[in-house]
Amino acid sequence: MARLSALQHRDFRLVFLGLFVSITGTQMQRVAVAWQLYQLTGSAVAMGFLGFARVAPVLLLTVGGGVVADAFDRRKLMMASQSALALVSLGLAVATYTQHISPPIIYGLAAIAGAAVAFDLPARQSLLPHLVPLSDLSNALSLNGVAFEMGAVFGPALGGWIIAHHSVLPIYLFDAASFGAVILALALIKARPLVAPGARVRWSAVVEGFRFLQRSPLIWSTMILDFLATFFAGSLLLLPIFADQVLKVGPDALGLLYAAQPAGAALVGATLSLRPAIDRQGRALLIAVAVYGAAVAALGLSRHLAVAMFCLFIAGAADMVSTVIRQTMRQLLTPDPLRGRMTAATGMFFIGGPQLGELEAGLVAGLISVPFSITSGGLACLLMVIVVGLRVPSLARYRHAEPTSTDPPR
């Protein structure tokens, strides 16, 4: 496989660049919302409920979003969902400018964003295999991860600087505008058709998707591992409190903390995109999740900014290895007519785990302490790796099979 081979394809390049701009804005917005909510409430529990507000619509709607993604033009569905997300950021800007911002408004807009993500995620993930040949899919997934993580590096750092020197308002305005980059890229791509043949929005389509997952232990074991690991180690929403109360630093340093994890992920993602796919992917997946849990546990014990940033950097690097392996396995093991539903089902775990984990982390932090919440979550993540590895031994034995197709993107 040629290095950076996915970038040879025009449609992928367009979407790659558009997503990078949009993700940068979204990550700036996440820092701004977390900081603004913390300033309004000063409560770890209130911060945890932000995760619940984001994830509840995803859990309720994402299966339907997968069925819709398999039955309609995935490109147009993404354009609609990206437009809805832009309106959410515009709503945050208006509420902030008019000084009507409050926790209920933040929770309500977060819930609307979650509903949009429930349709955006399956459409985006099932669109990707149409932008490159299957032989370049692993490379495309690595580069897609790089785009996300680079946006997550620049976004929090820039967002923290803007909050410290200006306010959250410019961040919300920039994020609203950044979705235009994705919408423009989607309007320019040539990939056709983007609808699974014969697909319809009906209940039997949902049942068909879950039956496929039931017959695919390698897929559902990665889903369970992803959910449990991120549920117990999903403590990033506590970073504003951790930075303020434990590390004794301000918003500038908070932006660096938010950027440290994606910096590690971006470095590893770039490395993965320049080398052949990992061979023993099942074993590598279990090791990566274990390293992630250990790094999060160490984060809770850290008391210095540099140490905390290093822990987050290692956690991000391990998480990127895990993400690329999981997504490659799922895409290669799933027929295209089922990709939207498969992505929706896995999205419930991918998004539900960290968001519900933020609620769990906030409640534990409120009852005991922030450092205990973070460390205990990382240790629980380690335990979950052992349990899943023992329960599904075929996962540890799984080896990568590189597709041989060299057909042009569909």
C-alpha cells in the first residue's frame, strides 16, 4: 500500500480538509461550553449532566439514523446534519451575546446537537468507503483520525487562548461558520451512488442490522470493549475542575490539557498512515485499550501540568491505535448495504460510552473527589480489557487481512 494513498483520491481529499476545519471549530466549542458551564455552576455534577444531555438523543435516535443512512443519499444527509450543528453553535452565540445563557439552554442545545450527530455519524462513516477503494480504506481511516485529532489539538489550544484573552462568543461564531467547509466539500464530491440498493426505512431493516451484529462476535466484542473502556475512563469533562482545583492553572493551560490527548493521537495516526496496516490487530487492540486505561489512571494521580499533559498524550496515542483498528475491522467485516446500521449501532457505544462516562465521572467526583474519579475510572478500564479478552478469545487471535481490490472509488 502506498504511503498516504487515500489522499490520491479527490473526493477523500475534499472531505478530509473540510472535516479538519469543522473539527477544529467543534473542539474549540467543546472547550468553551465546558468552561462556560463551569463558570455558571462550579459543579462537577452539572458538568457530568452535560455529557448526558449530549448522549441521550444519540441513544434514542442513532439506530433510526443508521436506517436512514442506508436508505437515503448519505451525502445529503450529512449536509443536513452539519447545517443543524451549525445552528446549535449559532444559538450558543446568540444566547451568550444577549446574556440569556444558562445551564438549561446549554443542555437543550447540547441535546439538539446530539440528535444531529445521531444522523451525521452513520452517514459519515458509511460514506467513507465510497471515497476510496477498499484497498486504501485502512489508510483513509488513519488519515481521517489524523484530521480529527489535529483539529482536536489546534481547537482546544486556540479555544483556551481565546477564552483567556477575549470570551467564548468568537468561538461559537467560528464554529458555526466552520461547518460550511464540510458542506462545501460534500457539494463538490463526485462519488455516486451513495444509497444502498433496495434499502427502505422500515422496522425490519433495524432487525436485519442487529441480526448481523449478533452473528459477528468480532464486531460486537469491539463495541463492548469500546463502551466499557470509555464509560469508566471518560473523565475529560472534568478537566476544567481538575485544572482549577488540582493543578491550579487557568484557561490557557486548560487549552493545553485538552490538546495533549489529541496531540498523541495525531502523532500516532500520522505514523499509522505511513506504514502498512497492523497485522495482529486483535492483540494490538487489547494492548492499546489497556495502555489507555493505565494512562488515565496515572492522570488522576498527577499534580503537575507537565505530568498531566504527558498522561493525556499517551492516552491519546493508545486511543488512536484502538480507533483505527476497530473502525478498519468493522468496515471490512460489514457489507455496504448494512454499513449505516452497523455504524449507528457501534456509534451508540462509541458516543454513549464517553458521554455516559462523563455523567458517571461527575457523580463520583461530586461524591468523593475529582482525582479519585479519574484514577478509579482508568483502573476499571484495565479490568474491562481483561474481562473482554477472556470472554472473547477470538478477538485476541484476529489478524488483519488487507483487501486486494484496486477498483476506483464507487
